[in-house]
Amino acid sequence: MQVNGLLRSIDAVLRLLARVVGLALVFFSVGTSGFAHAGSTVMADGAGRSESRDERGKTLIAGRNVSCKDIRGVAVHTMQIANLGDVGRAGIINRVPIIAIDPDIIGKLPDKLQLFFYQHECAHHVLGHWFQMKTSMETEADCWAIRHGRDHGIFRREDVLSFAPFLAKSGGSVFGHLPGPERAKYLLKCFDTL
Ligand SMILES: [Zn+2]
């Protein structure tokens, strides 16, 4: 992965989002990554539409109602953004916590993996990563997502095992995402421990 290309893509997404949403962009994170393709074109197609205006931050992922609240208890809004360049990203726009999902990328993934990536982005909000950035953010978000799914009856152990072939394509990232095979093992370890 070419980091420069990725950073340029992220920068383009940020500018696009700021325009689409029409608000000052306070901070926007990198996404689930490993799935980000350097050099992918980020285009303004005006498709940034709010998926959920529900106050409780509910949205539909893989046919399942999910919701997310941040560390302050504020509902996290989910938006579908075409050409995001990754499955999902988490961030804050004008103090409103946001999860952005690329409908084309996530739509190609199995249901449970879609839910995992949504919960991974949610975890960044739940764990308050905006207020205390650290290099362990990505592994913490992964573990939180897996355990949350496990404890809510969404993920069985075999679901987590089934993620491995999809994650295998990922080379990891400079932002702390583990390379795919390592990440798959780590997720399983999270499932098997407290
Ligand atoms: Zn992340």
C-alpha cells in the first residue's frame, strides 16, 4: 500500500465530506483499513446521504438493527458515502459522532463481517479514541467489536474464524491495523478471553 496515495485519498474524502455535510470538519479518522486501496479515486457525486437521522443513532447493517453511542452517551450517526475508499470510517463532524460506510464495499462482504466492521467503527466512539489517541486504538477497537458481538449473541466462534480469508488480503496499516493473518488470530484471541 502506498501511504502517500492513501493519505491523499483521505484528504480528498475529508474535503468532500466537509462540502457534502456543509459543516466544519473537526476530525476524521482512518477506517477499518487494509481494505483501503491506494490510488482509488475519490469522487464527489453528492451521494453522501444520512442513513439515519434517528436520535438514538440506529441504522441497518446486513439487515440487522444496530445502534451506537459514544463515550459521552451521544448517538452516533451512520452515513452512507460512496467512494469512501474503505469499508467504514469513524469520525466527528461538528461535534457529532459519525460512522461513514461505503455501501458498495460493505455490500460485497458477508453479513457477520459487515456487522464486525460497523462495530469496529462504533468502538472508536465508545472508547473515546478522539479524546485520547494512541497506537493501540485499532487493536482495542477490534477486540471491543468482537466481544460486543459475542456478548450480544451476534458472533459465534465460527463467525470469527470465517473472517480470516477476507482479512488475509489486508497488509495492515501504518495506523495500527494488524496485517490480515495476525488480525484474524487476534480477533479469535479476543473472542476466547474476557
Ligand atoms: Zn479503526
